[in-house]
Amino acid sequence: MNLYYSNRAQEYERVYYRNDEVRQKEQAAIRESMITLFVNKHVLEVACGTGYWTQFVAQDVSHITAIDVSDEVIKIAVEKNLPSNKVLFQQANAYELNKVQGNFNASFANYWFSHIPKNEIEKFLKQLHARVGTGAQIFMADNVYIESIGGSLIEKAGSKDTYKLRTLENGSQYEVIKNYYNEAELREIFTPYARNLDITIGQCFWWISYLVK
């Protein structure tokens, strides 16, 4: 997974500029939700990639620490020249959030949840919630399954996870975990941890917000 995203770094953001009216409207709705939720918050962004989503909340947060395990995407994120007094990009592991310095009362992780192996979800959420604390604002967004988008879906015998075969512009191919969820599944996963759980299922994306119990 790390190798794939490192090698994909230079073409990472093109997915957000597809000429699709529905996708653009839903992405706009995600942006507006995030901006509203994170005003004056101390935010931990998990799996920030090239900082595409970071840039939209940077002006209104008190501070945001944005982490990613890939040094290549962090380098691109830093080039966005976001306010240094408000934004810190840092190479760090999403499964080792206890090593990230700072005090936080909010967190988001966009287009990361689908890459978490299903048997690691509980572990990831518990350490995320422990890191930001009770009452912290959480936001996540990810893809709805669309057969024609994002490569072939692969299912493997004995595995709860599904995978996508992704081809980069240089022709190299990578098999990556990509799990898709409906509203009922999301509600089952997050309800034990959440207060004020709000779930939106669009045609292209889903997004959720809640407060940590």
C-alpha cells in the first residue's frame, strides 16, 4: 500500500477533478461539512496524502497536524505552502497515532477507511479515539462502489476484504485493499463509539461525522 501511494504521488489528486457533476457536487458538500465542523479545532488528519483536503480547513482551524506514512506525498503536501503557524505535515503511521505529538479535539481521515483491513478496524478506531479523547469531533469520507470506476474489484476466497487492481500512468500495477460499505454496515461499525452519528450516502461518496463517546 505504501509503495503504491508513493509511486502514485504525482498523479494522486487528478481523481478529484473528474468531469462529473455529481462527483463535484458531493465533493463540495464534503468540503463544506468539514470547514463547518473544524472551525477553531485542534485537528489530527490521518492519511493526508498530498494535502488536498488539508487545504480546505487550514484557514479556519486553530491548528492541524496532517500525517501520512508516505514521504513522497508529504513532500507534495508541503509544497502547497499552507500557513506554517496552523499546519504541520508529518510522516507518521496511521496505526501508531500515540507517536504523533500534539493535543487534539478533532480528527478526520478521508479516503482512508476503505483501505483498512476489516480485522484491523476496531483496533484503528480505538487508538484514534484514545488519541483525540472523549467528545472529539470525527469526520470521514470515502467511496461508494461504482463498477466502472477505479479498476477491477477482486474478491479472494477466505478473505473479508476486497481489493482493486490499480494501474498507474507508467503502466505499473498494484493490488490494494479497497473495502466498500453501505449505510447499515457503517452504522453497525461506528455506533458503539459515536454520539450524534450522522451518515450521508451519496451516489459517489459516503461521509460521516460524530462525537467520540
